[in-house]
Amino acid sequence: MYSEKVMDHFMNPRNVGEIEDADGIGEVGNAKCGDIMKIFLKIRDNRIVDVKFKTFGCGAAIASSSMATELIKGKTLDEALQLTNKAVAEALDGLPPIKMHCSVLAEEAIKAAIEDYKRKQQSKQVNS
Ligand code: FES
């Protein structure tokens, strides 16, 4: 049912954990399955220099988060914003149709973390 890549990223997820002084944090959940994904970003000069995740969810959600963090590491914010859940699923050599929503969580969590970063930057400018 699952590709070897999904199994690999599920068994040995990359970039698991937290970044204590993260520049942007995004947390999203899926109301139906109850799974939650949290992404932490470290950003320098508009580029993602570090990324970590914590996912309380199914195997496909963990594999999706792991792959998504690998795909955005070192990318600019604009490039990371273009990452779609389809691209994450393709990079994993596919997900079963009923598990596609798990990859949507990864796309949404990354977008939420970048939005959080941008919001913080704006409030810094307002306060300085
Ligand atoms: Fe909900 Fe996978 S079953 S994220």
C-alpha cells in the first residue's frame, strides 16, 4: 500500500524536533482525523536555513512532514510557498488516495509558518 520512500521517511523521519528560537511556527490540524502538524523555521535573508517538525499523526503525515522539510530546506520563502501537497506526495512516490489529505497538512503547515514569520517581521517594523 505504501511506497518504500513513504516507509523510509516514516521509519527514519528527517528533521524531527523543535527549533527553540524559531523565526516562524505553523501549526495546522485536520478536524476529521484529529492529526496535528507543527513546523518550525529558521530564516536568514529570506531563505530557510533550518526546519524542524513535530507531527502527532498517522504514518503518511509523518512521512509527508519529513519529505516536505527536506524539500524546503535551503529554499527561499517564495520557493517554499510554491510547494504543493502534490509535489510532496510525488516526492514520496505517491500516497494512497485516502491518505492525500495527510500531505495537505504539510503544505498548509509550511504556509502557516511562513505567514507567521512575515507577521512577526511586520510587527517588528511597526514597533521599531
Ligand atoms: Fe490524518 Fe493522515 S490520517 S493526517
